[in-house]
Amino acid sequence: MKGSLMRAYHKREFHARCCVTLLFLLSLAILFLIPAYQTCAAQPGMEELKYRKDLVLQVLLPAGYDPAREYPSVYFIPQDGCKAQGYMEEGVPERLRSLEAAGQIPEMVYVFVELDKDQDPAGQIASAIAAVEEKYSVVREASRRGVIGTGAGGSLAFWLGYGMADGKIAAEPAWFSAIASHDGDFTSDRNPYLDSCGRVYDHLKDPLASFGADTGWLSEYYTYLDCNAQNSLTWAEGGSADLAALYRTGGMVSEDSLPAWDYNVFTYAILPEAHYGTWIDRLEESLGGFAVHFGLAPGLGEAETETEYQVQETVVSGEDRMIDLMGPWHFITADAWAAEDPGVSANDIDEIAGAEWNSWDIVTPGLGWWTADFAPCMDNNANYVGYAWYVREFEVPEEFDLSGLQLEAGMVDEADEVYLNGVRIGQTGIQEEGGSYDGTNPWDEERVYPIPDGLLQTGTNLVCVRMCNGSGGGGWYAGPIRIRALQDAGADPAKTLQRFYTTSFAADSLKGLEIEYRVYLPEGYYESELRYPVVYMLHGYGSTGKSFEISGVPEVLDEGIASGQIPPCIVIFPSDGHPQKASWWSGAYADMLNRDLVSQVDSTLRTVDSREYRFLAGESMGGGGAYLNALEHPELYGGVLDIYGALRFTGALKTFLSMDADGLRKFRHYIICGNHDMYCFDLDHIEMGKHLNELQVPHVFEIDNGEHSSSFYLPRLKEGFAYLLAGLEPVDGTDDAASARTETEE
């Protein structure tokens, strides 16, 4: 009986083994008999494309995929350099679907590539492209292909994107023209392709490193790079931060020149972990850039925007009489006028009478600084330097009271002179009629010019404004623009709200020079006896403390304190008192700040006289000045909010980089800069970020989309103040409490 059972068992086992063998042979036959590729469903919305036996692609088609259309394609390189499964597990396809459904990215075909690290990645990606383009309806040109990756995949995306297979950069895109790395691993031994492919930094160094190098080839590509500021790989030699600096350096013609790249050629971000989130959260940024490059979306700064304004009705009599001059004006630069009419004296008001100014560009002043598309005559140069004319005819009703009037011309960056019916009625920064700008940089002064009686007439009148921009951004950037009854100067309007007012004092360090400063007090200051932390916010080159008022900083502080994000605090906005507003907050002007102003504020306001409750903040020259004075006076200040600071010009950068961990740990550091700062101050800040990370000094560091303007820093101001003032609530106003020193939490 037992033997029979054993024989039956072995017989069944033999038949089973035969079946398995036959099935195996049959599968091999099918593999070689079917076409080179096949598709099968991997998950909803995905197709698996098998190409021969060594390459597997996961293909995500648009939700409304139409074979009659051709789509751009984007290839995801594996984050470990090999398996695409990681992207599936992280939910990347779902994220892409969500962005597409919300209209945040256009419809594209996404290919998740699986690679064999023992084979040439260039050959594999060429095969992958061939397979996709044979099967699917995609644009078969490098100009409509993108490559993207994170980790080792970010490094390989750059290597493949620039066609570095032969050790050189492809002058024209071969496989891809849009390239992105999210938190890429460009340096570590966890990158399986580092030995065979080399460091991306080394490949790019020669083409990008030299000022004035022929880097026109880069405009053929769109390149995106982001990274987590808390990731040690970001700051490694040859890592993401070094690559960003390399691109930015390559975009300059000389050390202090403007960068050549715009957002639609190269952009990058180094973000604090709280802002970075995960790399998947940044896909909208990179793929949005791809869409612009592929011609499927407007570029940054190219989208049409309209600033709303309302022209007020004319009031013909009484103290409120007014003619609103907001609206369309004719505009031309002096250079463009001279080019049109070589014989004209383009700075002479007498030439206007014979000019065909009705044919000049039509613009709307008073709504912001010049942009690249402000007027055709500017040839897309938002930073036009020189003179320009605004001209407009307007009607005055018969019943309008013509006595006792003034023309309010808002704010002009930087100088102007105003003519009414051919007669100059006022100037700011242009002393002689038709003369040159005097360099006083009065961009933050309100223009109000009295109109001589008898000059304004009923019927048609002509107003002409000649302005000059001496450097950087310019334009007739703010209103109101109107004629109205003469106003009694009376009290400073800022003082009607006692929580924000302007005052002054005689500075001993500047031989008694009267220094103006603005004071911001928190809600409830006058109703309590509390003492508050204080922040001194330093203005930039060519500005005054009023610049922060113009930008709306007091309103931002009110919002932050009301929401509980910022502890109640006092903020001081001093003007430096320099004749050209260019003190760099150094020398005697530093003494004015540290010795005179601090003493003045502590003696007149309820501050806490302690370094732990006193901070410096500043933008541009003021950011450099903030670090210069904090580092030199650690006994006075407990931290710095640096907004695209000009540290290289104040000497603060050299001091900062020479300091050890113990010295830097005395301060709270909050450092922000735009990735397209016109002076490339982001390069200095990358050096600072590397130094702080090497020394493991606590700080917040951020470089993100933005330029050298208040539109970059205002959205980040609440977080900056919250970081500086964390844990520093107002204290009881007794003498003992006022002198108490609270240890700063590290």
C-alpha cells in the first residue's frame, strides 16, 4: 500500500514538473515571438511598456488622451538610479493627475524609467525614447521633451539632459531641452552613476564659471533646480548650492553686472524644510517651467495683468475741488525720441510743441514701477536708465474755480520736473530746467507742486512730466496724480495714528545732524506699562526709512501681531542721514545707530534694554549694515533679519565667513534672498548658508523666486519677525524687569 502511494505521488510530481517546464518554454517563445514592446495595465491611468527584456517603462497618459494630438513628454529618472517603483509608492502619478485636473500643469505624457545601473544610461534612455515615440502620440523633438528626477535621479537628469555622454555639453539639445532636479544627490556614494558619469558640477564648471563666457547655448534649455536647506547634500562640494551659484555666476558679464538668465532659462530654490515639504510638493514649479519652455503657458512676468484704478469725477468748486489725471498718458524715452528725430533736443520742453507726441506709446503712470512690457519704446528693458517724457492733454470745465491750486504727482523713481502749459511749476532732483539729475535719489518723496494763479485755463491744457531714472528699477510708480485745491500742510498725517509716526533727534556722532526716524508701536502700547522687544529696520541704498512705509511694512506688522504670529514689538525705521542716502551703515553712521539712536529709543520708548530683546533687520544696503553692526556689537543685538543684504559692500561678508560657531551662535539668523536678485546678492548668501551649515549653527535660510524688491520680502516678513522674536513676549514695565536678561533659546 505504501509503495503504491509513493509511486502515485512521484507520478503526480513528474507531471507537475513537466507542466511547469512547458509553461516556462511557452513564455520564452511568446517573449521572442511578440513585437518588441507590449502594453498592459499597471494601475488605473498607467500603462506598462516593456521594451525587449531589459527595460520597463511606466507611462502615465493624460486623462483625456487623444491619439490624434501630439503631447510633450516628460521622463522621470529613478531616485535610486534604477527602480521607478519608488515614484509609484510616493504617489507621484496621483500628484500629476491632481495638478493636471486643477489646470496647474498642461496635459503631458509622463514616462517613469527603469534603468540597469550596469548598462550605459545614455543607450537606455535613447531606447526608452524610441519605444515611447513608436507607441504614443508625442512630439518627436527634443524641444518638447523634459527630464526630471530626485536623489540620484536628479543628478542623472542633468547628465542626460545636457547630453554629457561624451564628457561635453551638447550645444543643442539632443534628447531633452527641459531639465529639473528636486533635492538631487550630485555628490554622495549612494549615487550609482557618479563613478561612471562623473560629477555634473565638473562637467558644467568650464562652460559656466568664467565671466563673459559664451554661454548662449544655455538659452536653448530650461533648467530647474531646488533643494532642502536642511539636507547636508545641498551644501556638499559640487552639490545643489554650488551648482546654483555656478549658473548665477555664468549669467553675469562682470562681477557686478545684471544676470543674463531670466526665469524661463534657469531658476532655483534653496528652501527651509518647513517651506520645502517634500520634493513632490515642488512639481508644480518645475513642470510649470517645462510648460513655459514648451510654449504651453506664459512665462513668469509675461502673464497679462491689469491693475485696477478708478478715475474720480471732477469737483469744480470748494475745498474739495479736483481734476483727476490718472489714466492714459503718452510716453517716450529721450533716447527713442532722439532716434526718431535726430535733430531734436529731447530734454527741452520747447520741443514738445512741435512734436507728434500723440503718436507716442500710451501708458498709465502711477500703478507701479516700469516692467519689461511697460512701453514698446523701452525695448523690454524694465531697468531703463535715462530720461523720459509723459505728456497729456486734459480739459478744465468753464465753471471750475482756478484759484489756489496744486498739482500732486505722486511718486517718481528717481527725479522729475513738471510743466503745465509750457511753464515749469516744480522739480525734485532736477535743479535746472531741462538739466541733469542731481543724484540726490529722491525716489521716496511725494511730489506736490503749487500752480501759479493764471496758468491753468478753462478748456484744453497740456501737462508734461520729464523724469530720470539713474539706476535699477524706475518709473512714475505711485499716485495720486491730480490737480486739487491747495492743502494746508498742518500736522504730519502719519502722526494722526500715534502708533506710527515720524520724529527726529540730534545725533552726536554726526556733529548734531538731525536724524529722522519712524516709529511703529504695537496695538495697546499706550494702554499698558509693558516693555517690548525692539527691531531696528535699516533701509537700502538711495532710500530712507520712509521706503518701508511706502512698501506697507507697518500694515504687515499689524496683521502679524493681530494674528498672534508675531509677538508685540516696537520697530524703528531710521534714515541714515547721508547726503546721498549711501552710508552703508558704517563709520560715523554706524556710531549714530549703535550709540546715539539706541540710547535715544531706549530713553523715550518702553523697550527692554537687553541684547536678547534688541534686533537688527534690513534690506539691501540695510541688510549688509544689519550684519555689519550686529557682528561688531554682539553686546547690543541678539539677531539679524537679512533681506538680500549687500554684505560684500559693507565688509560684513568677510567678517561673517571668518567667525567660528561660538561667535555666530550668539545671534538668531534669518536670511532670505531672491533667486534673480539683480545684484546677484544670492551668491553671497549661498556662501553664508554653507558656512552656517558646516558649523551647525541654527538659522533659517531661503532663496526662492524673487527679485531685489519689496514684492519679494513682504510675504516673508511675518515669518522673519516671528523667528527673531520667538519666545519674547512683552515684560512688566518695572525697572527690575526692564533690565532683566532672558537667555535666548537655541
